[in-house]
Amino acid sequence: MSNMSEDPSERALRYITTLEKALRQHSPLKESKMVGEASIMKVSDAIHRYLQDARFYFDNGKPTTSLASIAYAEGLLDALKFLNLTKTID
């Protein structure tokens, strides 16, 4: 049985905090043999905008919408990681 709260506010805050930590640990690559820098930066920018949206909706009492926004951000960051388009920051 999962220990994670089903309360949308608690879950949204936990996901926001987790993504903020992940973004401090990973940086998008500036170039790749397969993907241009502009495309990588476009995805990175979208991640940050979805995170801002998640925080905005959370702060304005809309935790379910916040969860949707943070889920998009996490998915995009995962995609960059899976494609080896990020580097780990020490």
C-alpha cells in the first residue's frame, strides 16, 4: 500500500518540490549530434514554464490543475533524460 497522500494539495507540493530538486541536479545539454541546441532549449523552457504554472495554480488554490502542470514538466524532463539530453550537475 502506498504511503503517498491522495490529497491533491499535498501531492502537488511534493511533486513541485521534487521537480525543483531534479532541475537543480540536471542541466540540458547545449548540443547533441541528433538534436539541435534550439530544440533542447525549447523543451527546457517548456519544463520551467509548466513548473511556474504548477506553482501558480498551487498558490491560487487549484491543486488538481497544479498536478496536471507538474506532470507535464516531469514528463518533459524524463524525456530529456531518456534521450541523454541532460547532464548531471555535481
